[in-house]
Amino acid sequence: MRSAERGTSTSGVELLNVSQHGLWLLIDGGEHYLPFDEFPWFRDATIRQLSRIDRPTKDHFYWPELDVDLSLGNIKRPEDYPLASRAGCSRSAPPHMEGGP
């Protein structure tokens, strides 16, 4: 039996910077700013927690130590996902993906 060919690498996400107002991600060469006002689940996280980002698919990002899931659509257009991006600050209710991008 022969194994299937490997797929395209889905890495390419990196934490660039963190300030008191938000964080910056580098995704496939493009910078994305996530303000804590719109992504409150990251506000009290450590650099280690923020830096550990899994990318199960091209448009899906997961912070396992925070149990936070975001799609690329959530990141690029948080206003299109009001339930996911504007929920309260409680990390017990993280933003799980709300549909596709």
C-alpha cells in the first residue's frame, strides 16, 4: 500500500508583537492586528500562550493553551462575527469558529 502525497504546508503564522492594546500576527507574509477590545480572550495571556498557534487548516488558527479558535475571516473582519469577536472577556467562553471566512 502506498501513502498519499503530502499536502501543502499550513504553517506560516507567527506572533510578531504584543502591546497593551493588542497583538500582531504574521500570516502568510501579511500582518494582522488583533485589538484586545475585539479579541478579549488574549488580553491576559502570556507570551508563551500567545506564541503557541496551531494551524489545522489554511484558514483555521487554534491557541491550545487558551482554547481559542479563530478563522482567517474572524481575524480579517471581526465586525462580521459579532458573537465570536465581541463576547465578554471571560476566557471560559472562548471564541469558537462561527462558520467560514
